[in-house]
Amino acid sequence: MPVTPKWEWSDDGDAITVRVFVNAAGAARNKLDVMASDVFFKLNLPPTYLLAVDLLHPVDWKRMRVVPSKQAVTCVLPKLDASVGWPRIDVDGDALGRQERQQRRMASLEKREQELVEMRKTRAKTAKQVEKQALHRQWMVDDREAAAIEQIKREQKEQAEAELRAFEEKQRAHEEEERRKEREAEQQRRKQRESRQQQQQQQQQQKENKLETKKHEQHAARTQAKQATKKIIPPVRSSRPAIQISFTPKPTQTPSRSQQVDGDEELDDEKQRMKRELEEEEARRRARERESKAGDADDMNAIDESSPQFLEERGDKFYSGNDFRGAISAYTSAIDMDVGLISAYSRRAACFLQLASRERGGSKLRIWLKKATADCLTALSLIEATSTSLSSGDADACERALKLHVS
């Protein structure tokens, strides 16, 4: 059975100090149990010690302090009324019988239990309030973090839109620069063609002048040759009668006839030479015409490559290769050259839809859809104005863009 340990007490004015000496070898210090109510104090250290004291006056058991040490356990019990003196710590056994002390002790313990229940309720209520306040503070922190995140999102959105606008302006400036260079190159090519044609015309004119001069010289030479071959026939003598003379035929020609035949042969040779020169000049002229036509054909091909239809076909090739940005650039160039090219608007809208399908949301998605819708509306207005129609693929692209814009 447990025994009552050695203990002592003292009145410190506003508190009662109880010091219990527990040095038995069998005592387990980690099992120390100290309990107090307003008029009852108990110290239990199983299996060795048990101390129970019915206090003379009420104490504030809620503020009791227990200070264990190697030699003793000190318990400080604050008084409820510090002005009351304690001549002794426990009630007089003669004044109260055992049954009365037991009833007094049970009433004190019941009161203590009720106060513990109230304390638990108060602590639970306080804990709920603290938890509620902590939750409210957490909500406020979450709201501030959400507001900060929204602010960051807005700033990032504004920055992205600014970067997009800067990129579009840069792209437009680049395209305008490319168009300006193309115009300057076209003007340079036109000037070169005109200069080449002028040179060819001047060369042709010079050759014709030379040929004409040569013809005049040849004609003058032939005229002089003809005049040189003419014989001076003496005048007919009228004072003498005509004399009949007969000549014996000869197998050879007379000198005068031979001289005339030689002059005719020289004239025939000159004609043949002039004919050959004319034929050679005509052949050279035709060759120059063929070269000029070939140069004009090359120029026409260069012009065709810069036409709206060529740029539209180029955009179709980019679209087939999934290069939608390149296709947009080609269609835009075609529209700049021909604002009434309806198919270029619808196909550029299809490119915008392809770029929009790669976005999961945000400002870029809205920008692509807005541009696609604008191109479709432009194409529809041109269709109404010109009474034309779109292909099935172009019409489907416009219908998709308008549905996405409405949704």
C-alpha cells in the first residue's frame, strides 16, 4: 500500500507552499500526479506515495504551480483571499467528521469538474475564434496574393500586347521597305530596258544609215561604170551615099562586142553582191528582233512574278507547308497590289484561324480571331459588291471564323 510521504507547508501571505519529499527508491518520478481543487489537494506517486489534504480555506487551483526537483516536489497554491491567515493547512478532524469531510471533498471535486468543463468550452471557443481569425487572416493573405497575381497578369498582358504591337509595326515597316525596294528595282529594270532599247534603236538606225550610204555609193559606182562603157558614136555623114558593106562571119566576137559583154557581166556581179549583202543584213536584223523579243519575254516573266496572282499562289504553297506566317505575308502583299482579290482575304483568314488553334487562350487568341473575322467580313462585303462567290474551302474558313467570333 502507498504511504504518506514526508512533507511540510508554509504560508507565504498570498499563497500556500507545500513541499513533499519523495526519495524512495521504488517511486517512479515520471508517474507523478498532482491534483488540487478549491479545498482539496492530492499528490500521487505510485506505487509508493499518496498524500491527500483537506485544505482549511479555498485556494485558486487554476493558478497552482508544480516545481519538481531531485529532493522534493514543491507545489504553490495561490489563496483566493490573501488577507485570511492560515494557522494550519488542513481542517480540524474534530470539527468535521469523516463523512462531512468526504462530502466537502466530493463537492469540491464536482465543482472543479464543472469548472474544467467550462474551461474546456472556453478554450474550445477561444480556439475556434483564433482559428476563425487565422482563417480570416489567411483569406486576406490569399486575396492580397490573388490581387498581386492579377496585377502581374495584367502587366504581363499589357507587355505582351505592347510587344505584339511593336512587332506588327516592325513587320509593317519591313514589308513597306521591301515593297519600296521592289519598286525601285522595277524602276531600275524599266530604265535599263528603255536604255537598251534606245541603244538598239540607235545601232539599228546607224546600220540603216550605213546601208543606205553604201547603197548610194554602189548606185553611183554602177552609174559611173555604165557611163564608162558607153561608146561615142560618130555622126552620120550626109554628104556621101550609103555604102553597102558585107562582112564575112567569124567564129570569134569583135572587140567592141566583147567589151560590151564584159561590162554586162560586171553589172551582174555587182547586183549579185548587193543582193547577198541585203540578205545578210536582213538575217542580222531578224536575229536582233529575236533577241529583243527574248529580252521582252524575260521582262514579262519578271512582271508576272510580282503580280497578285503569283503572290497568292506563293501564299498557297506556304499554307500547304504549314508556314502560316509566311502565307499571311504573301497574301498581304497580294492584297496590297489588288485590294479586290477576294480569295486572298478568305485564305489569309484561314491562316489566322490556324494560328488561333495553336493558342489555349489569352490575348493572342483574341487577336488572331479578330483578324480572321475582319478578313471574312471584308470578303463578304466584296462578294456582295461584285456578285461573285467563294470556293468551298474559303467559304468554310469564313464560316468558322464568324462562329468563333460570335462564341
